[in-house]
Amino acid sequence: MNISPDEIILFQIGSIAITANIFFTWMVMLFLVLVSALITRKISISSKISMWQNFLETLISYIQEQIRDITDQKSDPYLPFIGSLFIFVSVSNFLSFVPGYHPPTGSLYTTSALAICVFFAVPVYGIQKLGLSEYLRNYIKPSVIMLPFNIISEISRTLALSVRLFGNVMSGTMIIGILLSVAPFFLPAVMNILELLIGQIQAYIIAVLSTVYIASGTRSKKITQEES
Amino acid sequence: MQIDWITLVAQIINFLILLFLLKHFLFDKIVSAMRKRQERIDNKLQDAESTREEAEQKLQEYQQMKSELEKQKNDMLKNAEQEANKRKEDLLDDARNKIDQLSEKWKSEIEKEKEEFFKTFRHKVGSEIYQTSKTVLKDLADKKIESAITDKFIDKINNLSDSERDKIQEHLNDSDALLIRTTYELEKRSDLEQVLKKQFGKDLQLDFNVTDDFIGGIELVANGYKVIWSIEEFTQHLLEKFNDYIEKNE
């Protein structure tokens, strides 16, 4: 029994094996981009808007609100990154009710890739906001002794982020797999519903945690003092 | 566990591509649409606010105009009332004046009538008394009333006071003609002439005249100054009493 989408090879392009992980990532991407393009093609700025546009606007305003609440800053620069992260994880997990679908978030490679993106996003946003020297000075605060601990915390939280998401999604798949062998009829369906809920919670958690990490990187003492 | 670096890198690239595509197709468009809508709403609100302010200003203007009109109306009403009152007063004054005039006229007419009446009455009474006296005198003393009057007058001339005589003399100096007026034909003319000449000098010019201006009497006129004896003097007294009586009973 395969529980990791990386172990399923769907087809081969030359010497590169296209695993279910890669394939379904593309599918989710394609789905997201197509839906976005279709909805935003007839975008309206009047008070009469389509149901789908309304849905997207509600979703995005909610994400903006969350970013503002966590960072105490304007949401605009962070919205594409955090929004993409949330929407990708959310949709990846949500589509798990489709038969034959393997959520890419169940692969440690995907979650690691997302965590690495967050890992690099923190300094990118930090330097953009504070400048290089001010950002680097954050690592030796409150004293130089803290430098190795700061670096360790930076790496460990990236690791934790990737493993948390992977573990939660994979565990869901695994639980269903085990339950199928124990009680094959109704329980897996119930667990599937629970899995949908957990998937959304995980999407929310990874997005919020990323925001918190980025916010901590873009905040210096000076700014906090100015803001307060 | 062997790490499949290709998958890891591929997933990173996949996410970055997705990030770019979603930014382009989703976030930018939705956010700009939301922003534009917000701006439009803000503009509309601003428009509404300015329209409201304008309306309020207009309202204030109209209220001011209304109050001004009200004031004007009140002023006009007040003026009209004042004018009406004035006119009323004028009319009342006019009416009062007219009434006063009328009553004045009426009073004077009454006075005139009264006078006329008394004149007539006096004449009538005088002539009645004269006639009665004439008859009484004739029956009792077999004497003519005319000669009695002449005697009385001669007596009066004889007994003139000095001041009276002086006054007559004074008037005579201006024109020496002395007029004797009687209501009857004078029989004892020579006696009277004698007495007068004795009082006022022998060169005295005398004119005699019969008149019915008064009743039963004789009159001496010296250039406007008069000495008279007449029944009318008695009737005058009677009339005064009568008049008093009427006024008391009015």
C-alpha cells in the first residue's frame, strides 16, 4: 500500500519519472489558475458582482484582515505569498475527496518545498522592509551570544513547519488506510469528512505561522517602538 | 532515506510559478477591483455628503427667505393695521367734527329761532300790553296813553342827570340835529320842543319821525346816542323772566 504520493509513478518523461505528487501539484495549480482566470476575466467594480467574485473577495479580504491582525502592517506586500500558500494547501487538501486523488501536501517534498519558500521569504521581506544591516542585526539581539540560537531557531521552525503539515496530511491518509483494513464500510467516510476539516485547519495553520515568521523578520525594535 | 532533490526543487519551482500566476490572475485583479470599488463608494459618499451640504445650505437659504418673507408679511400687516387705525381715527375725527359742526349749526339755528321767537313774542306782548294799557288808561283816567307817554318823556328830559345831559350835548356838537322818534302822532310837540330847547339851547334843530320799530314809546336820538321811554322796556323785563323760566325747565 502506497501512502506517499512520491512512490506512485504515473508516467515517465524521458528519464524523469512523473510522480503522483508532481502530477497532482500541476493539476491543483492548473485548477487554481483556470478558476482564477475565469472568475477574474469578467471582474466588476460595480456593486453588482458575480457569486464567484464575491466568494474570492470575501476570501481575500479575510486573508488581508488576518495578515493585518498578525503583522500590524499593511497586508498588500504579504498578500500574494501568504494567500497563495493558504489557497494551495487548502485546495490540495480539499480535493482529497476526489477518488484517485493524492493530496500533494501529503508528500514531505511538497511541504518541505513550501517551508523552504517561507524560510527564504522571511529574510526577503525583512530586508525589503528594514534594509540588510538592520535585518542582520536582529540575529544578534539581545546580544551576540544569541546568534547561533537565532540561526538554529530559524532552521528548526522551517523544519517544524514542513513536518507539521506533512505529518498531519499524511496521518489522515494513513488513518484512512488503516481504518479501511479494520472497518471498511462507514468509518472511513466519516474519517474522510474529518480529514477535510483537518486539511482546512492545516492550511490555516501554515498560513498563520508563515505570517508570524515573516512578521517577526520584518519587525525591528525600532519599528515596534515607533508603532507603539 | 534518499532525498529526491529533483522533486524538492520541482515543488519549489512549482510553488513559485503558482505564486506568480495567482498574483497575476487572482490577487492583483481582485485587490484592484476591491480598491476601485472602495474609491467609487468613497467618491459617491463624498458626492452625497457634498450634495447633502448643498441641500442643507439651500434649506438654510430657503428658511432665511421664508423668515424674511414672514417678517415682511408681519411688517406689512402691522403697517396696514396702523394705517387702518389711523384711517379709522381720521374718519372718527371727521365724523366728530362734522357732528360738532352740525350740532353747532343746529344750536345756532335754535338760538336764532329762539331769538326770532323772542323778538316776535316781545313785539306781540309789547303791543298787547300797549293796547291793554291804552284801554285801561282810557277807561280809568280818560286819558290818552300817547299824551301820558309824552308827559312821562318830558318829565324824564327835565330830570336828566348832568352826566346824561353832557353825553347828549357831546353827541350834539358833532351834528346839531336831534331826532325825536315816536310810535304815534305827537300832539304835544311844542311842549317837548320847549323842554328840549330849554335843556340843550335855543338853536337846537329838531326832526320828528313816526316809526313802528318799537312799541308804544318815544325816543331821542342824538347822533347814535339814545334816550328812550317805551312799553318795550317793561316787556323786556317780562321776557327775561320768561327766558329764565324756560331755561330752568329745559
